[in-house]
Amino acid sequence: MSVDYDPFSHEAMKDPHPIYDKLRAVGSPVFMEKYNAWALARFADVWECSTKHEKDITFTAGQTPEQVLLGAPVPDTFMTKDGQAHRQWRGLIREDYTPDGVKVHAERITGLVREMLEPLLAKGEMDVYKELANRVTCINAGYMLGLPPEDSETWRALIDGMLEREEGQVGGGSETNQAAVGQLFGYFFEYIGKIRQNPELAGGHIKTFMEAEIDGHKLSDEELAFYIFSLLVTGSETTPITVAGVMYYLAQNPEQKAQVVADPVKVRKAFTETLRIDQPTNMLARKAVNDFELNGAEIKAGQGLLYLYASANRDEEEFESAAQFDMNRETERDLSFGRGGHKCLGLHLGTLMGCIILEELIAAIGDFEVVEDQCERLYGEHLSGFGKVVIRWDAANAKLR
């Protein structure tokens, strides 16, 4: 069975799931001759490549499909390093993201959510993604970095401009994308210049990376800018998409919504299931450095690999009734935060933050409805899910707990 798949096609960027069904049905990785790369759509293939072949791949060629398949520039951070170098630079902040490390942020994040939520309650309607979840997560990402809240929101808006895709666009080369890049990194370099001159102004992860020296190497201004960019993106990118998705899928499943409204703590189950059924990290990319065999595919050094997480998480061979939302399902394995040495650093913080946003929101508004004709899915190759979910509730009875 042959499937013509291009991750940058309009079909794939608008709604990849119909073509993912076809890719999984092939039963093995699918070669994309145009890009000299393989698409891994099955759960077992992504899992095996992530757990057994890390020595056979490199992260230095980038992680996004634009970087690996199109040759876009690759920021030099721990996310694009291999082996010991990856562990050393990631290790500078790793303890802040352990299960115990993120607990200290729970009270602060709860306060931030309530601050953002309170003025919205009287409206009786809002876009969960834009007006609440995205604001909370980007301010928190800035806090972790040591950035002022107002700068964090400004910079996140420019990142959204960098990721915007128009129909038919391949990669990030539009005028909108390039203008956002120029403005964003202009801000970064201005900020770095200020803290280089006044080190006492630096805080959070920026201070850590600015002062770090590993194997005799200290970060240049450009390298520090890449760290700010990468950590701001990853710290505010997928959690708000998932939060918006939770509200959408609960509204689509009234019995499960009723369980969560009755006991908002159960929203954690809905958060986990939304990550599975509508994985916000649609795909990440790798490049092979050794020849190896994967489920009948002869991977050659130099070829690209697309880990199609959104497809793998809907694999019927791994998840019964995989296309159905079931927050009460029990799963043994998942790929929602990746797997292997580069597994998502922020998984515990992202989960904590997403669940706090949802618990506080549902506890405050109670029952709600989704305005489906005002919901919008993201369009692009790298991210997937809802970038707009409008909900309504009874404003007269809404209040913070």
C-alpha cells in the first residue's frame, strides 16, 4: 500500500488525521522521497525509535520538520545537543522541573490563574485559549526565565507570528514570519545587552545560563538569545492548546463533563486524555547518523525521521477505540511528552499548570457550553489542536472558589 504524504501539504496542515489513518494502515514507516525522510505514524515505531535507537539519531540537525526537512536554521540549545552535552546543559535547570521541583510553583500559579480569571467571570463568555490559558502559560514561562510579565506576553505574541502559516505556505518564510523574527530577536538582544551591563537585573533561568560555564564554554549573546527563545516557546506552547482541547472534548461528551463539573479535580484525567487524542506536538523530527532497521524500513545515515506523535497516540493497536475521547481509560504507555533522553523537560510543570487552570475555571463557572462555530484549529505542520475555543456559562453564578 502506497501513501503520498507531505507534512507541508494543505491537507496535512489543516487536518492530518485522515491521512494518518492511511499511514498507519501501511504497517511500517513510509518513505518521503521528496525529503529523503521517513514518516513514523505507528505507535510501536515511534516508541522503538525513541527508546532503542537514540545512538543512531542526532538532535543537532534540529527538532522541527522545517529544520530537518527544509534546512531551516537550528538554535543551539540543550534541545539540539546530543549525549553528554545535552545532559550537562539541560542539567542546569533540571531540578526545577522534577515532580518535587514544580510543587513550589503551585500556589503562585493558582494565584496567577485567579488573577487572570476573575475579570472574565462576569462576561459569561470567553476564548479559553487566548484570554486565559495562553496568558497564564506565557507569563509563567517568563517567570521561569526571569522576564517581566509584560515582556513575556509581548514576546509570545511575536512567537505566534513566527509560527503563523498561510494556506499553501511551506516553512516559515512569509513576510509576517520574518517580521516577527526580526522584532523578537531585536527585543532579545536589547534585553541581553541590558543584563550584561547590569547582571543584578538577571534572574531565573536566564541568570543560570548567562553565568554557566561548561567545559570552558560560556554562552554568547546569540546563544543566550536562542535559550530565551526556545524556553519561552516550549514553556507556553502546548499547555494552552491542551487546556482549550479539554473544554472542547468535555462539551462533546456530556457525561464526562458532568463528572468533572461535579468534581473539578477529575479534570486531570481529561487533560491526560486530551493530550492523547489531540496531541498538540503534532510531530518532531530527527536525523539518522547510523544505518538501522525499523519495522522493515532500512533507515540510512543522513535521512530524516518524522515522529508523528499525533498519529501514534491514535493507533488502534495501542489504544482501544483510539479515536474516542474517554477520560477514564487506563493506558500502559503514551507518547504525549515524547520518550527517551529528550523526553519533555516541562512535562510535570505543564501538567500542573494545565490542571490548575482547568480546575479553577470549572470550579468558578460550573457547567458550560462550547460555541462550536467559533472554535478554530491551528493550521501548520508542527503544532496541532485548538487555538480557539469559545465557551459560555452562567455569569450570575460564577465566582472564584
